[in-house]
Amino acid sequence: MVFYHIPVLLRESIEFLAIKQEGTYLDATFGGGGHTRNILECLGPDGRLLAFDLDTQSQDNLPNDKRIHWVHSNFRFIHQVCKHKGILGVDGILADLGVSWHQFDTPERGFSFRFDAPLDMRMNRKAKKTAAVVLNTYEQEDLASLFRRYGGLSRAGAMAAAVVQWRQRKPLQTTEELRAALQPFIPHTGEHKFLAKTYQALRIEVNNELRALEGLLTQSIPLLNPGGRLVVITYHSLEDRIVKHFLRESASAGLLSVLNKKPVTPTEEEIKENSRARSAKLRAAKKREDASHA
């Protein structure tokens, strides 16, 4: 088994899912399977669970349980996958949008600036677009846009110009080369925050994360059975804003009932045990009983 991460807001996730023993559930982000195992503990013998993940290594974490079906797919395709498997409705969908410890701590995956490693950042290692492809082929204005939109970086234009200037001499291939190219913009205090924002911006672009999230949310309502639950854990403001606005608009349209007006966040005790849970926010909703044809 590959150690991926400690599941975040585990108790709260299970409580909001309100699992039915005979129900059908989707774990949209299987990863290390921590949430999945707890869902299985609540399911009866006739319950079933679909577990989605883009990373083929996560399959090594599958429990030996006939009720679970692992799907190598982006969660933006949940409706298509369920239709293919003859599943017309589900009783709950869980999505933990965090990058796993395993991905951050495996140097060759390129998710962390702590290592000198290839500029990869692909969740799906079969995909063609890597961070190196983005940095070496995007137009300067497109680089500036993604640094600004996805990283909130104030000097995005100058950073993009520096990247273009560097790659005119040689392609950017490693995390250390990226650090060197952006060295003039790295503050003396706050280096970690700056690099985290830069890597976040590139990772979002490489994996098309926000569009995938929007796809998951849009497909969740017609897929949920009346009374079915949607639980989403986000880790940065861009994700959280999308989820918050979607739930609010769906509630206004009479499709969902929001279960927590304010997001649930980890306790101090959980943060002490798992510092990477610090930025997590959980939002949950229930499909209205009268929204069966949505």
C-alpha cells in the first residue's frame, strides 16, 4: 500500500453524507482511500461505492471489498461513467480536492518546490501537458494570466516576461531552474508563500482543476437521488468560491438545501496532527426531495 495522506475532516465528512446502508456513493478523489474505508464501514452488504482517481498509483490502496469499484478517470466525467455502469442515481458524492501527501512528497512528480525535480505536476501521468510544457510553450500574456488568476501574484506580468526570457536561452525543465528564473521576484520574507502560489497556479493549469470542479458540481445534481448529499472539501479560495456560489445558486433555484451556511474547518487538534489540513473548508448540501427531475 502506498501512503498517500491522512484523510481531512473525516468525521465531519461521514456525518454530512448521512450514509444509508443500502446506498450508492461516489468518492470522487480516492487517493489513499481514507474516506472510502470509512464509507465502506457504514455501508451494508448491498451498498456500493465508486472510487475515482486520476493517479494509477492510488489503485494500490484499494481495500479488498467487492462493494467498491475503482475508476481511473477525472471526476468531471462522473455522469458518463455512472451511465456506462448502469447507475442512474447515487445517494452521496464526496470530493476532497487536496493534493495528496504522496504526490507532494514524491520528488519526480514535480508538485513540490522542496526538491530539484522535473517540472511535471500531472495528476494523470498519461496526460501530455506538464508544467514544463506550460512554461515553455505558452504565450507571455497567457502565462501572466494564469499567474494572476490562479496564484494571485501581483507581479504576474514581470514573472511571465522572466520565464520567456529564460526559455529563449534554454528550456525550463526543473524546479530549480524555475526558482532561478523567478529569483528576482522571490521576497526575502515570504519565500514559501510566493512559491506555493506559483506552483498552485501551474498545477491548476496543468490539470485543468477548476473546470473539472465545475463539471463535477454541474453533474452532481442530476446524478443525486432526492435527499442525496454532496460534500466538498476545498483548500484554497478559488475552489471554495466556486463551490460556495454553486451551492448558493442551486439552493436559490430550489434544487439543493445547503447544510452548513459557514464552512466547516479543522479543529486545532486535527491541525496539530495534520498541518496540511489547515486550509481545508468543507461545504455540504442535500438534494431537495421535490427536485427529482433536476
